[in-house]
Amino acid sequence: MDRLETREIGYFIAVAESLHFGRAAERLGIAQPGLSRAIGRLERRMRVRLFERTSRQVRLTRAGEVFLRESRTVLAAIDGAVRRTQQAARPERLVVAAPAGAGAGLLARVLETYRRGPDPVPVEVRFTPDLAGALREGTADLALMCGSDDLDGLDTVELLDEAPVALLPAGHRLADRAALTAGEVRDEPRFRAHLPPVGLDELIDRVALGELVVVLGESAIPRLGPAVVAVPVLDAPSSRLVLAWPRATPAAAREGLVRAALATAR
């Protein structure tokens, strides 16, 4: 089979997302008969039925569901390749993705070390909860991440391990303890093992209001106000911080920042 074109994949995605040829054609700005013929040719070339069509509805087949998932991945990869290529053509600079709240701690020290080193380039810090996505989409060159994050397809260097602490409201019954066990933290009704997708400051505010009990790395402690207490969790695993970047993507300026990060962590 000849290689598919991105135009054909885009046609398929439009129909699969709307499950209506007329609305998909309107979205694409083409005539509906032409879109129907294009999907028919695509199915014949692939030798699979992607849609079940009746006079009343259009449904994806099981094969169509798989092709929709794969097609989105393909187009996202192409978009990322274009963005990374455009980045390579621009004057050299680095974009570092980081979780909200990281700027005042390790990242600030890394950037200070980097700027004192040889031949630094401008660095832009982009705070985002989707760190791996920023790297894969080409909107960031490096990211400060946790070792338990999705690191598939990324190169990394380990920076440091952070001891875990439970964040509790200042008036909480466990707030004056010298240390806690993971079991004691899990037994708290407001404990959340999976953090909500919000910045560190909002997370701390929610703990202060009594809405949450969470476990974070000790680097969060300097951000706490008097309304939140950090108590060490003795038997919880440490949080490993890593610096990550897309595998096999050259960037001469990146090496200097990686060296600065390792020197700072040491």
C-alpha cells in the first residue's frame, strides 16, 4: 500500500470526531460527496472498514477506533517535528518547562549557575503541568521532572532525591508530630495520592483551607506559610528530580545547562 498522506488522515479524523459526513465536510471546507469518496478510497487502500454507515448514523468500527487513536498520535508527532525544526532555525535560546512552584528552588539555582558559566544563551522558563507533553510537542527543550513521571522517549540526568513530607493544616491533629508513617497519612480522609492539576501555591492554599492532605518533596517547604505544616513521612519513597529532554534531538546550548544542573545538584 502506498504511504498515506496527512490530508487523508485529517479527513478521517474529522469524520471520526463528528460521526457525520456533512458536518465534517463543513469543518474541512470541502464538499460532502468528495469527502465520502476520499474515505471510501482510504478504506479500500487499507483493506479495512473504518466506519459503519446507515441512513441514520455513522459509527466507528473497532478498527476505526484504533486508527483514530493512531492518527492523532501521527499528526501530533508531525506537528512536534515541525516545531522542533523551527526552533533549530531560530537564534539559539533554551526553553525550560517546569512545574508551578519550582522557580524559587532548585531551578533558580540551576539558572544562576548556568548564567555564570561559559557562553550562556537566553533561557525562558515555561510553567506547565504537562511537562512530558511540552518536550514531545517541541514547545520546550528541557524539563525539570519527577523520576516517576512519564519519561518514555526522553533522555534524563538525575539531579537529587527529595525526602517526602506530608502537608497538613496548622490546626490538624497530626501537625505537631515529629514524623508520620505512610499508613497514617493514607488514613486521613482528605488525603489525595494523586495531586490535582493545579500549581503549588493553589495546592498549599487548599491544604491550608482543610480541603487536602498531600505528600510532596521537601523542596516545597520554603513556599509554606504559617497555615500549613510539613511533617516528614518516614517510610514513603523519596521523590527523584531529573532533568529531561527529547531523545536524539541535538541542541548545543542544552549541554551547558545540563552541566550547570548537575553541578548545582552536587
